[in-house]
Amino acid sequence: MTREEMRSDLAYLREMAESGARAPLLGGRFALWWGSLATLVLIAHWAIVTGRLPLGSEALWILWLGFIAVGSAGSAVLGVTLRAKPGLGSAGNRASSAVWPAMGAGLLVFWLAITAGVMTGRLDALLFNLMLPVALLGYAIAWLTTAQMARRPALFVPGAVALAGMAGCVIQVFTAEVYLVAGLAVFLSTVVPGLLMMRGEPQDTV
């Protein structure tokens, strides 16, 4: 192989690497799905605890368990739709597909711990409200990590929105209004960027 051929091959590999780094992010559908579902559930929770929906506190268990079940089932279906999408193996998409499930697993463990404490009488049920600022902190970390790994500065915006929502939730944490604050923050930091990301996804499969 001549030196000129080596330069040509290296240039080609560099071009391919840069192309992969610029590959569109494919997680928009998950952000849209979970964000929309969470926004509706948070508003419903607020309506129940304030008496606007006369369902009783027992309905909250059904509401949140349903959220986990429906959300997980929908997420599994959405995952199947990504298999043939180009760019799935890019650094940004790999980072996104790692950090978001890790965040979700952490939130699930946190929720289970609070549930165990409440069921055994060691914790007050009001501490479930702590899930909201913790969740938004997780959203912020996930967005900021994805923005850095995918080289998408625009994704710092939903990360900042999630951090602002976290602060708002901490201030309102032991009030019913915390669910409205969280609902707005989730909508702005997941549904909106999820829609924008889906618009930028490639339409062709490989």
C-alpha cells in the first residue's frame, strides 16, 4: 500500500467517524412516550389529592403502578421500531441508551425503598413527593450526558429546564402543587425535545 493510499484510507475512516458522531439521536420517541405519560399521570395525581377527582388515595397506587406497567410495555414496543434505524451505534445513541435506563433503574429502586418504608410504618407517605425532584435531577443528568456525548449543545436546554424544575419541586415538595410543577417541568424537558428529536430522525432504514 502506498503512502497516498494510506492517506486516502485514513481520510475515509475519519469521514466515517465524523459522520457517526453527527448521526441523529433516536431516543426522541422514548422521551415523547414517557414524558407524555408522566405529564398526564402527574396531573391526575394532583387532581386526586386535591379532591378534584373523587377517587380516594387508593387510586394513587393504581395510577402509578399502571404508569410503570403501561410505560414499560410501550417502551418495549418502541424499542422494536429502532432496530433497523441507521445511526443506532453512534456514540450519542449508545450513551443515550445507557444513561436513560440507568436513571430509570435508580428511580425504581428509590420508589421501592420509599414504598417499603411507608408499608412498614417507618416513613410518611408524603415522602413519595421526593420522587419528583429526584426524577428531574435524573432527567437533567441524562440530558446533559447525552448532549456532551452526542455533541448536541441544544440538549443542554432540556437539561437546564429539568434542573429548574427540580429546584421548583424542592421548594414545593410537601404541597399538592408540586405535582403541577413537576408536570410542567416534565412536559418541557421531555415531550418538547422528544418531538424535536423525532423530526430529525432519518426516515430510511438500512
